[in-house]
Amino acid sequence: MILVDSSVWIDYFRGTVTPQTDRLDALLGSEPLATGDLMLAEVLQGFVDERDFEQARRLLDTLDLVCVGGREIALGAARNFRTLRRLGITARKTIDTLIATRCIVDGYALLYSDRDFDPFVTHLGLRCAMTAV
């Protein structure tokens, strides 16, 4: 399963062409994709036009929805944050730490364009969907 981060969805819905949006376009309809509840909120809150909001919501409703949080993920995210901090890396956003931890725990590859996930790939075993087969 590939979890798609809001950083990719936002570019996708804006029509911004990136390697990640190209990958998403190739994966839609051919691979099982999911988005998280937190990403769903992040993406949809950015729409001003109601028609665009509904169109995006309908597309996102076709994907599996992953509950990102919960007690065990919160504890794991705190541990992962502390591990990275010991390595001299400070995760900038708690939400990204939760997302990365959910993916690590459940074995999801993450499709992202936010560099804040890179330390999770390098040091904690997060699988990047750009390189995952």
C-alpha cells in the first residue's frame, strides 16, 4: 500500500508537475493508494471554490483512508522524534512524525515531496514510494 502525503496532493490538485505528481498520476487506478485522515483535512481545507472542493473530495473518497494517530502511533512518533534528535536532526512538524511513524509501523510506502520525511527514510526505515517497487 502507498500512502500519499498532502504535499503531493496539493501539487497534484494545483496542476504542478513534479516527479511525485507524475508518479501519483501513474499510480492512480493501477496500485492500491491511501491517504490519511490528517492529510485529507490538510488538502481539502485549502480549496476556496466549492466545486473544486467537491471534485477533490470525490477523488480522495475512492482511496483507502488510514487513521494516522492513536496511542501506539503517538508513542512511536515520540520515540522516533527523540531518536532523530539524538542524531542531531529535529523533526519540524509533529504531523509529519505521526505520518512517518504510521507508515513505518504498517509497512506503507510514502509518496511525499516534503523533505522533512527524508530523515525517516535515511535513519528509521520509512519506505519512499519514489524508490519502492
